[in-house]
Amino acid sequence: MGEAMATDSKDLASRLAKLNKADMVDLLLELHGRHPDIDNYIDRYLLKNAPQELAESLRQSIARHGRSRRFIEYSASFSYASQLQQLLSDIQSSLLPDHPMLACDVIVDFIDTHEKILLRSDDSAGVVADVYREATLLLITSIKTARKTHDFEEGYWLGRFDIWRKRDPYHFYLDMLKDIAGALSQEELGRLAWRYRQHLKTAPTDCYAEDQKRLEALVGLRAVAKALKNPMLYAEALTLYSSEPSQPDLIDVARNYLDFLQADEAIGVLEKLHPATKEILELLLSAYRLKDDELAERNLLNRLFALEPSTENFQALLASTPKSEHQQVLNTAIAKAEQADNGTLAANLLLELNQSSKALNLLLRQGDQLQQYYYGDLLALAESFKESKVPLGAILCYRALLEDILNRAYSKAYLYAADYVQSLLELDRICQDYAHLPNHSEYLRELRLKHGTKKGFWTRVDGSVLLKGL
């Protein structure tokens, strides 16, 4: 059979234009009934000049989804989300532009199905919930579009929001508040903010039944603060909610100040947090950069490098330093890297600074501690040692990876462990000095004595490698 020939859109349009009316009707009748999506598209296209009937068609499709009792398995959740997405796209393209109030009502019907659908779905990937979040954004667009052509009494949309929230167990309407500027008026947002603030001020803090309501008020007030572009209100929400806010919450407040370029306020929050983690130092760095405070910036870069002596942090520190001080910074960086707790980061930096012997000595001092590092970092470090022609450094990395797997008896990774043995053999051919460590043959012999019962590993090791260790 010959290959199917694709028809480009221009050629298809030209050929369809040549069809007479009867042939076009026959074509559509032939297509109708072949697939529900095609049927819905044809039906809604024919209703494009009848908005009420079009809205009813969309509502019927929404209702079918809401009534269904079929459980959506994880494997089917992606295709099901696509079906919901297509329905949402139909509302957006066919109804919203010219009939935003109708679109708003239909979108609300769509969002109102979320509890039934999510309860019968394995939405571990979150794809179904994402469609509902997108629906709330489309609802906001509908309201904004409606405001362009309709006059509403003050409080109209706030009243509707209150009704929607009564059917919002998963808080999709609550979460949309942060994006609702322009849909709700400034006065409506102010009234919402007052309402949430009053609840946080008056609701008892020692009553379990009120905990959920207070949390919702916190989320609501923060969202309204974002919509009002008022970071002070955002910070006040946390103060009202808790007399002892957590460090992550305070970091969130500082980050929100930075979103609105309020550096001093962010610094005021961050400087009080201890210990100064990498995240806190990076936020402080952003704040002082907003203030063009070069001295504070350099101090923070020094603190970041001391905390995490990575190549990236060193390069940032060097870039902020006058050229006349580069050698001093380099010497200090080498000294700090040699004493660093994080062996992989520091060794990578030392290799970048052409200090391969110091990088090797650092790993030799780390010993069994190397096994605690992330395997991806160790693999990358092994490659860096190879490029620097320091085979013993790479051997230390592969031994740490191998021993970690065997010590944990992680049978699923035995295939990788066997690969590491092969890499060790290849490195042994070019390694002239094992320092105080056992050479490859001795190492394999010790490995067999300690882990000889792990047949799943040894059967995967190539025979020539085994012979090398005997």
C-alpha cells in the first residue's frame, strides 16, 4: 500500500471551497457520529449564532462529566484532563468573546463539578486539578470582559463570589483571589480584606473547630493583598494568624516584599532569621542589589561562599571584587574549600581552580563520608577528575557509589554497581599511585569478603573483572 498523503490546510481549504452545498452537507453527515469530539464541534459550530442553545449544549457536556461514576485511573487521568481542557477551550472560543456573562455562568458550572470529579480520580500528577485552576483564570477573564460592556452595581461580583465559595471544598475560588484584580473592584477587594482581617482578629486561636476557618482567612487575606499589590497587608495577615510565625512563612513575606521591590522591608524581615540559610542569604543578596549596596552585596557573597563553596558562588564573588584583590580572593577560596564540609562542591571548585592535588587530598580525608553525597554529584565529580587526569580521585568517587549500593543491599541498583566496577577496572589501568588505599585487586578482594553473599551483584560483574580481583 502506498503511504498516506497529508493534506496541508491551504490545499484542504481550496478543495473544500469547490464543494457545492449538497456535498458539504453529505461530508458533515458522514463525519457526524464517528467521534464524540467531532460531533460536539459540529453541533456547537452550528449553534454559534444561538448563544443560549450553545450554552445549554456546553452545560449538558459538563453535566455528563459531573454525573459519571467511572473512576479515573492514574494512567487515564492525562487523557481525561485533555477532555476537560477541550471543553474549557470550547467555552473560551465559542462563548466568551461575545457573550461573557453566559460564559461566566457556564464556567462556574464547570468548576462546580470539581469535587465529584476529583473524588473519583487518581490525580496524583495534578493534571485534572490544573484544568480547574485554569478554569478559574478563564472565569476572571470572563468577568473582566463583561465589565467592558456591562455596568454592575458595586458588590455584585463580590456577592457572586460568596455564593461560589459555598461550593468550593478544594478552595479553587479562594486560590483565584490572588489573580482577581480587575475582576473584583478595589472596593470589593477592600471589603474582602476587611472581612478576612476581622475573622483573624476575632476568631479564637485555641478552638480546633475554628482552625480551618482561620487558615482560610489567612489564605484569603494574603491573596487579596496580592491582588491589591499591598505587601504590608500580606505581612499583616501572617502577624494576625500567628504570634510565632515559622521561618518559611517569614521568608515568604520577605519574598513578597521583593516582588514589589521593597528592599528595606524584606531586609528587615530576613536579617532577624537565624540560622542564615542559603535561601535567606540569596534573598538578602537580591534585596541589597535592589539598593545598589555593593559593600553589603560583597559581604553576602562571601557568606554564601563560606556556606557553600561552589564554583558558581566563587565566580559571583570574584566578579564583585576589584581585580587588584583577585589573588587574595583566590587564596582565601582555596583555603575555605580545603576545609569545607561538602566534599563534592569543594573538590569541584578546587579542580576548577587547577588545584587537583588539593581536591584529591580533600576526598582522601573524607573517607566513608563520600557515600552520603548525591550520586549525580559524585558521577559528575568523577568525570571532572578524569578530565583533570587524576584517576585516583575518580576511583574514590566510584568506590563511594559502589559501596553505598552494596551497604544498603539496594538490589535494584546492582546493574549500576557492576558498571562502577568496570569503571574502576578501566581507571586501574592508568592509576599509578593509590596512596594509602588498597589497589584495585586488593579492593575487589575486600569487597568480596564483605559482600560475597550478594549474588545478584556478583552475577552482573563481568568475568574478567572478577578474575582481576582474585
